[in-house]
Amino acid sequence: MQPHCSSCRCLGETTSISASSPLNLDGRGIPEAIRLLDARIDVLVAELCDLRRQRNAHIPVNRMPPEILQNIFLLYRNDFSTAALDWTAVSHVCLRWREVALSNSSLWDSPDLRFPEWAEEMIKRARGTPLHVQYSRPPPTMNTSD
């Protein structure tokens, strides 16, 4: 029998530190304790990310071919005419969705010029795909100073 589950093996031979561990009275051990804890946190975060990727790979929607997901993303984007950038949330769901979204240059072919920095990023992601740009003039204002 193994002493730890397979996910605990990622911890390796890290030194255990607890809040009750004795430190030098002058505090010299504190930076080392913090460094060891930060290293352990980094290992655990990486393990957690890996486990989430494995879990997401089993979700039925993530087993769809990327072309189907791309079409769904395009339909979703086209449905957001009033909130032009809200559709980009699909690229923040999981790593696979992000990869699918970023690999589809036509998904980024309609930059919103009201947000110049974001428009520039969308143009980069469009990678030479012909762009669809809309411009709406603001309605004229009435001058009441006359």
C-alpha cells in the first residue's frame, strides 16, 4: 500500500512547516520558511491545474470537434450586437475553449473601434482575415446657446 495517493506524490520531499514550527528567536528562519511554503504552493497549484484539465477533457462538450465549437462561438459572438465584447468570455472558460477560440481567426474579424487597445488585439488575432468594421456617427446634438 502506498502512503499517499498519486496526486500527493507531486509534493516530493518538501520540508513540512507548520505555524507551530520553532523559528530562531531573531526571525532568521522566517524567509526560508516562506520560500519553502511558496514552493509547495506552486507545486500544488500546478497539480490542481493539471487535474482540472483532466476533468475538463471528460466533459462531453469538450469532446466535440473544434470546428463545431468554432461554429458555436461564431453564433454566440454574432448574438452580442449590443454588448460587443461580452462574447469573448468563451475564451476564458477553459484551456481548450481558449485554444479553439484563438485558433479561429474569423472569430476576431469584427474589432470594436470604441476600445482601441482591444481592437488592436482583435486585429492581431484575425491574422489577415478580412475585417468587418462598423462605424456609427453619434447623433447630432442640438445647440441651445443661440
